[in-house]
Amino acid sequence: MFRTSDIVLIAVMVSAAAMTYKIKSDAETQQMQVHRLQAQIRTEGDTIDLLRADWSLLTQPARLQRLAELYKAQLGLEPTDARQIVTLDAVPVRPLTIEDLSAQRPDGMAAAGTDRTVTGAVQ
């Protein structure tokens, strides 16, 4: 009836069909994940566009001027006097502190805001 070669060939065909089904199922799962990520990227892009539009509305000079006039007393806002503007040489040098020295990054570069050297701080 059945020879050994027939049984082996049937087993190979069944295993090939099972492997094909598994690969197809995995590919569909991956494709669904790609579509889900693309939808998420589109949503994030739309959110970014909306936030940029909100930012441009919130930072309009006319709106800021109205708010400044409305809350002038509460914020203690006053117009800048011409005598308040000075050159950089008139600003006193802040002394170098231990925090400035300890804020060195591992690559040897100074951290943000700590670009002064010891010779620059002692004048």
C-alpha cells in the first residue's frame, strides 16, 4: 500500500504547508503593526501641526501686548529706561563657583552655561 517514501513525501508536504501558513501569518502580523505605526506617526504629525498653530496664536505680539497691559500692575512691569541699557563691560563678572567646576561633562567639554574659564572669571 504505502511505501516509506510516500509517507516521507506526505510529511514533507504537510510540514511545508504548515511552514507556509506560519510565515504568512507572521507577515500579516508585521504588516498590521506597520500600518498601526504609520497611523500613530500621522496622528503625532497632526498633533505637532496643531501645537505649532497654537504656539503661533499664543505668541502673537498684539495678544502679548494686551496681556502685558492687563497684568501690568500684578507683574510689576515698567517700561525700560534708556539708562538701564549698559555695555557688557559694565556688567560685573560672576565669580567662578565649585558648581561651575563640577559641571564638566565626561567628554571634557563644559556643560551648557559653564563656558567660562578660570582666567576669564578672575579679573
